[in-house]
Amino acid sequence: MVKLRLQRFGTTKRPFYRIVAADARKTRDGRYLEIVGVYDPTKQPALVEIDGDLAKKWLSNGAQPTDTVKSLLKKAGVMSEFLSEKTNK
């Protein structure tokens, strides 16, 4: 099973994350299949850059987003686009 989840980078107290598509059996910072975006909570306001086409591709192929990634996708507007495309088919 593939999950869309965060992969942590940065130093102590200065994290930033990549949003990646990864096998659910791999470790948090282990191998991934593809980078979907970037999330940096240390910036004001928090930086969220998501490749919408890649995210929708993985969601349509059955990837399950974690709770945090799902909220980031909602804020970026990707989830609403994906759901509207899914209902139009």
C-alpha cells in the first residue's frame, strides 16, 4: 500500500518536510517513490508547495494520505479538485 506522508529533514528545532509517496512498510525517512511537495512550518506563514498533478495522480492510483498530509492537501485546494474530478467521471 502506498501512502502520501511527510519525510522530516532539517536540524533539531528547525524541521522542514517533504511530502512523498512511499510504501507504507518503509520507515518515515526511508525510501520513497516520488516527491510530491514541500512543507516548511518554520516560515511565517507556513510554506506549502504541492505539485497538484502528481498528488492527484497518486490519489487516483489509491495512495492514502496521512492526516497531516490530508489537511495540507485541503489547504492547497488539491483535495477539492481531486474529489470534483472523481465525481464528474
